[in-house]
Amino acid sequence: MELSQLLNEIRANYEKILTRNQIETVLSTRIQVMISYRQAPSRIRRQSMSTQFLSRPL
């Protein structure tokens, strides 16, 4: 196998691993945020929802 072909395969595998780790990190973060949101008192949840809608431009 040529060196350039081997390097291309290594690069492709590295990018695949990097992408997979980034996806896992994003999913893990979203799950943690959802859990924190559900554990928050309902008063805080209502306040954050109204803030979310009010912050959008009309």
C-alpha cells in the first residue's frame, strides 16, 4: 500500500472518530440540559419559556 493511500485512510478514520465524538458530546449536553430543565421548579420553567419567546424579533 502506498504511503499517501495509507495516510488518506488514517485521516478518514480520524475524521470519522472526531465526528462521532462531537455528536456524542452534543447529545450528552442536550440530555443534561433537558434533565436540568425538568428538575427545575415550574415557576422557573415558565419564566424561561416566556423569555425564550420574548427574545425573538417580531
